[in-house]
Amino acid sequence: MNSETGTETCADRVERFGYLARRLVRPLHRSLLNRRRLTLGSAAAAAAAISLPTLAEARNPFEFPTPVTPVAHDTLYVHDLFLAVMAVVFGIGMCVLLYSVIQHRKSRGYSPAAFSGPKTLGQWMVVVVPVLALAFIDYVVMGIPSYYAVVAMANTREDAALVVKATASQWKWRYEYPDQEIAFTSSLSTPRAQIESGSPTDPHYLYEVDNPLVLPAGKKVRILLVSLDVIHSWWVPAFGVKQDAVPGFLRETWVKIEKPGIYRGQCGELCGTGHAFMPIVVVAKAEPAFERWVAQTQNGEKAVALAEEQPLSRNDLLARGKTAYETNCAPCHQITGLGLPGAIPPLAAGQAFTATPELTDKLAQLGTYRDGKIVLVPVDRQLGIVLHGISGTPMPAFGLQLGDADIAAIVTYVRNSFGNHTGDVVQPAAVKSARVQAN
Ligand code: HEC
Ligand SMILES: [Cu+2]
């Protein structure tokens, strides 16, 4: 039993499994549980560590991150067990091989045997015994703990105290707490300028977000995963969790974080040019602090919702629009608003753009493209594009991700930047009424 969380661990289940497992597996388990983590395990983690800066937070740079959930404990336990078993099997096999080769060399007068396949009882034993031993190792020594680990991983519902829905999109996460009526978007907060400078100064460079996911420590949290565009993956190494978010499917996973703290991860599935820019930051808070956060956030959201409805000055809209544009649109349309040739159209009127007819036809239908150039459509049309996206293309529906004021500010900013001089000002109220109209 893990005394802190009261959760049954992998080793407990093996203990329960019966005489055979107990007699044969327990000594190994003991030595595994009581040991400092295996050095060989560390070596195996080295390759991963090089490509994974998050691991630097673990005890040593070649080590897996310190596990903080039952699933992470199980996963590491199974990993170490397998590694130990395989090292022993490898060692024995290698010794037999080397002994046979050296002992029976030609210079000692041995000549090759001419038989093929086992004939005598002794030869049969040499074949059958290792096969049985390997089957036993596979299905009992390693099979039992991994079976239970996988079953525990899949058990997302039992005793879940909280449900959180995570929605992945290119390239950010949106988190919703349906029962608490809380929802927010979590995007990269490392400034674009720092990323483009090529010389990171931040300790959590590319592993920091504006709004982290806040979870209660010591409670089971069921996490539902969906995606709005391509396959992403919610991956936090210290939780032992890496679950794909697949468009059109509901996937799920769970965490029960042992101790409060800040845990970092990232999207674990190559999802386009912004793949490196959708980190995950989880802040685990002890129970009273988590409840306070919930209450504050609920009040904050009400206040924000009220403020959202207020008209804003042109300058406020432009300033807010610039920030929101750089977070939400610049990953594709670029800070300059000039897009990417062949893939992402510019947002500047009169700019040339060529791409496959598949993409440009959609734009032409919307009226934003004529004779190889971008046309700035009327404000309500453009608002519709931003709210509802362009289906069948990477252009997302921001109506699902941003509030009225942010969308109003972004559209105002776009219509007065990148060489566009419409003078248009879009207020949150206009976004609110546009939401209910079809694209
Ligand atoms: C994931 C990439 C991506 C993001 C993020 C994105 N767009 Fe787009 N956007 C596209 C693509 C691709 C198209 C072109 C679709 C087509 O060719 O039919 C497009 C088209 C558009 C168009 C119509 C074409 C034009 O040039 O007028 C507008 C307007 C637009 N985006 C605005 C925005 C705004 C505003 C944001 C931020 C709130 C944004 N986009 C974020 C990919 C993106
Ligand atoms: Cu992703």
C-alpha cells in the first residue's frame, strides 16, 4: 500500500495473486522496491533525457522524472522489473554463448557437429526448458504486474472526485471543469520574441503557460480528452500519463497526484508546425487551496463575463487585440500578418497568395480571395470566419476558444494592422450577436 495515497500498488496486487507468484516474484519485487533506482534504468533513460528537457527536473539528468501518481509508480516499477529480468536473461544467455564459442574452438580440436534439430532427450531439454522459462517470465513474472498496471490505467471512473475535459487544438489546450462551470484556455507564455531570438533566457522556456491546469492533490481526477483538429497527446511525464486526443473520439485518462507542486509536460504527438509550442503546466494544490482556487475562479469568471459585455475604447481594443492576436493567430498567420506561402493566407488586403485550389477555392467562396490576391471582406463576414473557422482547413473556430472581448479585439486589430486601414471598431456586443448567426 502506498501509505500517502492509500492506493494499492502493483506490488500489492502481485502479493495477492497467489502462491506461485508470491514465491517466485516476491524476492525480486522486494529488492526492486527497497533499492535506490536501478543504474541500468538510468542508462536506458539517458537517450530519452537528451530529447526531453522536462526530465532535467528529476533527481539526476539520466533519471526518469520522480513519479507522483499511482500510474507513474506502476509504470516505473514495471519498467525496472522488466529491465532487471532482461538483464539477468541476457547475462545468462551471453555467458552460455561465450563459453560455448571459446571452449569448443577449432584450435582445441573440435569440429562442427553435423546434426540439425534436437534428437536426444538431453537436446530436447536444452530447447524446452528455456522456452518454458521464457514463457513463465513473460506471463507470470512480467505479465502479472503489467496486466494489473494496464487495468489500473484504464480504470478512469472508479472513485473519481473531479472531471476535467481537455480540448486540444493547434496549438493550445482548453480546460473545462463541467461541474464547477469553469473553463479557460491555456497557451504558451514564452514570448514570441524570445523564441525567435534563438537564445532562450527563461528557466521554463517553452514549458510555461498563461493559465495552468489546477488540480487537487490526493484526489482522483478523471481527464477527458478531445481534439478539434488533428491528433494531439496530453503528456505529463511525472504522472506517467500520455494519452492521445483524437478528433471525433472521446479518450480518457486519470491522475491522482501525491503531492502539491508544479508539473510540466507537453503535447506528445507531432501535430504541425506549432507542435513545440503547446506545453502543459499542472499546478496541484492541497484540498483547501484547491477549493479556494475554484471559488475565486468562479467569481473571477462572473466578473470577467460582466466586463466582457462592456464596450471598449478603440485603443484598448487595439492593445488587447495585439496580445490576443500574437497568442492565437500568429502561430499560423505570423506576427507580420503575412501568413506562410502555399499554406496560410495573409490577413493583409491586396497581398498575393497562392496555394492548392482546395484551399484557395474555400477562400474565394468566402469572398476573401480574388485573382491571386487577398480581399479584406466586410467586418461581419470576417467575424464569422474567426468565430466558426473554415471547415476542412487548419483555420480553427475561435468561437469555441475565446470570449467575446478577445474576438472583438482581434478583429479590430486585424482590420487596422498589416497595412489594413479600415478604421473599423468591433465591440464585444457585436461578437455576441454574431455568435448566433450561421457562417
Ligand atoms: C492553425 C492555424 C491557424 C490559426 C491559429 C489561425 N488561422 Fe486563420 N487561417 C488558417 C488557414 C489555413 C486559412 C486558410 C483556409 C483556406 O485556405 O480556406 C485561414 C484563413 C483565415 C481567414 C480568411 C482568409 C483571409 O486571409 O482573410 C481569416 C480572416 C483568418 N484566417 C483569421 C484568423 C484569425 C483572426 C486568427 C486568430 C484568432 C486565425 N486566423 C488563426 C489557419 C489558421
Ligand atoms: Cu499537439
